[in-house]
Amino acid sequence: MSSLVSLILHPLITLGLAEDDDEAGIDVFYLISLFFAFGIWLVFERYQKAHNSAVPFHWVPPAPADPFWESFPIENAHLESHLEHPEVSPPMRIEGRRYITSFDPATSLHIGTYLADDEEDINRKIQAAAEAQKKWKETTFTQRRRVMRSLLKWLVDNQDVCARVACRDSGKTFVDAALGEILTTCSKLEWLIQHGEKALRPESRRGNLMMMYKKSQVRYEPLGVVAGIVSWNYPLHNAWSPILASIFSGNAIVLKCSENVLWSTNWFVGAITECLRVLKHDPELVQVVCCWPEQADALTKSPVIKHITFIGSETVGRKIAVAATEHLTPVTLELGGKDPAIILPRTDLNKWISLWMRGILKELYRHERLIVHNSQYDELHEMISDREGYVQTVDCGSMISGHRFQSLQGIIQDAKDRGADISGGEQYDHSYFENGYYFKPSVLLFAPVAVLMPYKDVPEAIEIANGTRYGLGASVFGPDQNQCLKVARQLECGMVSVNDFGVFYDLPFGGVKSSGYGRFGGPEGLRSLTNVKAVIVDRWPSLIQTSIPKVLDYPIRSMTKSREFCNGLVRFLYADGWRTRFRGLMAVIKATKE
């Protein structure tokens, strides 16, 4: 033992390499030990690599992702342009079936026309996922982590093509795709790899005196097949996020994407199924459905679906919640919001103006209402107006389709009629992409529906922030973080950032009020996709197990004695003070003896 300690603390001395004595030499035993230890380490490393390292796989980039890809523009493009333009109609149409036209909203270039799923297709995909899940639920967390690592490696290695695919189908800019799609998805993958197992590992729970002879455990077991119904605005992130959480928690998933991003979603999800195939798992575990709203009940009312995650509008979310009652299917709803940013007095406006401009013009979970103190209102108004003059429409990307123009212009016109101060607020004719759907950046300064809203004191700012029926996210900016936290605790929302916005990547994501209920992301999101099962066993099964005292056994022999036993038991277990508890114990013993 002393030689081992010496070897660890000072191997040169132990091996005799640091001695001057001519007779000193190297003990062969220690060399053999070193080589043996090194061999064990190599075996361990190879085992870890074989079972945990990312596995590379190839997924062919789609042709439209090429910046120089050529197609033809569709005039007044929309999802059913194939009914008006024979050149985009499929060569062989199936009678009685509906199709979806995919196009680039920034250019109106035709991408493809695809068959929409009907009820039969949806049911078939649900059954295929259910069959694949039977084997997948038996996989270990090590196997699931390897899938996540492989996907993370692929996403990092192919981030440019992924961003271009998202841009082509949604009209967003490359910078927005890189930050809103790639960065956030990588963050969620890393969290699952590092912390996912901990969130789903069985937990021991403490008991009390009455249950001291039992051991309690909570297990998080897969539900089976779950569904994700997601919006168009983040075709990569919104597709991968529910898929990753679902399969890591042992489920299969059927993902219904928006009709607006059918092409990109199929390619993004195809990468996941290819990863599963390469790692020898059933790719049928993940299914994509794209259908028209009339067929959606086949998914939301299916008895096989055990949970639904919905990201979208309040109107559609309410319909899904009603449909899910058919089989009491639990639902997580994220319905958006009117996120406020409270700017406390004496905030350095120059420090944060760039962040606010990105929050206003770029992101979904953004600053939809800037609530600023009266003393800084004019200054911030001027700063935003000056910057807005230099913001190009192409910096913000295009809208997803043209049918929103009329309603958006109507809202702005209504604000103008009521005295709003507005700059921008009209359709933009692109110099090169005359068929693209662009809208000029707009600054609207008009209470109570304004982007920029003044307040007199902090309580009024909080009242304004809480004054809508929504409560998704919020931000508080100010020079004193403690004051910001004090304000943050009073906001009615599901998430709040201090001196930042929208950085909830690895946390439970969701809102309150009309912004929905439930959470996805973080441990809470993973656990919502499981059956939370309480398990209790005997701590010393050979010594003590639950038995029924004769005084309580049926048929009851004496109501008086049984009542005395129950009263004494309650006093012994829960009375305030050891004397009362001791008397309770004596009463129990007395009742059982007589």
C-alpha cells in the first residue's frame, strides 16, 4: 500500500529514477502495474467512445437551399396557387385529394407542390409511430444521448445549409435563422445531453413516521405516442424542439407542421429520421403530418395520442384544447403574447437601444410594448425613429404570405384615425423581388396599443404591463438589478428577463392567462411528456409489512375500541408535544390488547 501511495505521489522516486545510488533500479512490478492501468484506461475510453460518441451521418442538402437555385415566381403566390396556375400543379393529381403549394415568400419562387395528408394518412402515421415506440421505450439514456450528440454534431457541421433552408421557406434573413434557429436548437440539444437523464431519473421521496417502514419512489415513464402541432415562424427550432424532448423521454411523436413550411419541415425532420436509421433505431419513431385544418381532428382526437404540444394562435389553440377533451388528452398550449419591456427611470438608453431594436424588429418573443418613464419618453422616441429610418425592409426579411397585408394595414390605419404617430406601416415594393411579400418597418406611438408607452411611476408601469389578457414573456431594464427583480416578481407572465429578452432556451417555456398553459423545455417540459408514477415498497420486507390490527379487521368487533385505536394513532403520529404523543401510543397499545 505504501508503495502504491509513493507511486501516485512521486513515481520517479518509487521507480528509482531519481536516486543517485548506482544499485538503484526500476522495479518491474511497478512498470507492469503502470502498463496494466494504462490498458484499463484505453479499454474504458474505447467503450465510452463506442457507446457515447457522436456518429456522423449524411443528409443530402435540398436544391432550393442553394443561393443560386433557379425557379419561376408565382404571381400572388399562396398555398393553393396550384389551383390557379397549371404550371405549379402536380403532373398527376389524385381525385378528391388536396395539395399544398410551397414557395419562397421573399421571392415567390415555386419550391414544390405536395400532397396534403388526409385522415387515413394521419392514422397510418400514428400507428407506425406507436409500433416503433414499443422498442424505443426500452432504450437506455446512453443510447438516447448518443442520438442527441449525433444530431448536435450534424447541426453544427451543417448550420449554413440549415439556415438557408429556413430562410428559403419562411422568408427570414440568414442572421435571424442563425440566431433564432441554429443557436437555440444547439442549446436545447446540449441541455438534453448534459441534464436530460437527471430530470427523468427515478427519484426517492421522503416519508413520515407512519411510513418509515416504506421506501417511496417517483418514476417518469414514457407516455407512448405524443403530438406536436407547431407554427411556421421557426421551421427548424419549432420542429426539432418537441421531437427532441419527446424521443429523449422515450416517446414516439407525430409532428404536424404549418402548411407554410411543409417543404423545410420535411427536410429538417428527415435529418432526425436518418440519424435514427444510422444508429440502428426505427426511423418510423418520428412522423410528419401536414394537412389542412379540416383533417386535423384525426390527430387531436386520436385515442393513441397521449399528449399534445401546441405552438400557435389563441384561436386555434382553443379548438385543439376542446378536441383533446374527446379522450382527455393533456395539452400544453403556447399561444403567444404581447410581451412588455419595462424601462425603469434613469436607465441608460444608449446602452440598451440596440437590444431593443432587435427585440422590436427581429424576434418572435420580443418587445411588443416598450413602457418607458415620462422623463425618457421623448428621448427614446427620437432614438427609435432615427434608427427606424436606417432599417431596411430586407434586414427584417419578408412576411410569410401576402394575405396578412390587408389586416395589418387595417390595424395601422385604425391607429392613424385615432391619432397615432406612425412612421412606415405600408407594403414595400422590393427592387429585385417584385413578387416577394415585404412590409416596411413601422414605429407606432399611440397609447394604449402602442409599441412605445409612457408611465408616471413604477406601479403604473406594472399595471400597463399586466393590462392585457396575455402573459407570455416580459423584460425589465434598469440600473439597479434588485429593483428590476422586485418589478419582475409583480408581472403576470410565464417568463421574465432582467436587462435582456427571450433567453429562456433551457428553461420551462410557456405563459399564463390567454397565452396558454403548461410548459415545454427544461425538466418541467420533459416530465410533462411522461407518466409520473409513484411507487412504494417495503423497506425491510422480511421484518415488517403492512398488516391490519384485529381491532380494525372486518367484521369490526367493537366500535368503541376501534375508535380509541384510531384516535390514539393520530395523537401518536401527529400531536404537538411528546407527552401527548406518548399518551396516544399507550392508547393504541391498550386498544389492541383488550
